[in-house]
Amino acid sequence: METISLKLEEGILSEIDRKLAAHRYSTRTEFIRDAIREKLSELEKEKLLQEVAKLRGLSKRKTTDGELHKAGEKAFEILERRLKAK
């Protein structure tokens, strides 16, 4: 694990300190690591949703509700695998 230095405003540190116990974090570092992981996952989800949105407009054929449901399940499985791999 690599060490980094981070400067934060006092107000942000105070907010983090208030949230530590309420959300069962033992240290600021643990809280910040979790926040970074969460943000990375959020960015990956956004990227996948953008890809899905692009694909949605490409098809000219009619799709049944069953086919849409099956495609949605498959997309969710892929997303879930990608997020668990991180």
C-alpha cells in the first residue's frame, strides 16, 4: 500500500469526524478509502450507463418486453461482476 498526503479544509475534516462513529469507521483513513472506492464504483456505473444508452439507440428492430428483460438481467450480471472484481 502506498502512502499519500492529502490536505482538506477544516470543515470537511470536522464533518468526517462526526460521521466516523455514526457509520462505524475507526479512522479517517478508513473513511476516506471507502469514499474513494465508492466514487470509483459510481464513475464505472456512469460509464456503463452511457454505453447502454448509446447501444439503445442503435437498434432499429422491434424488441419484445421479454427480450428487454433478458438483456437487462444480462447487463446487470455484467455490471455486478465488474464491480465485485474491484
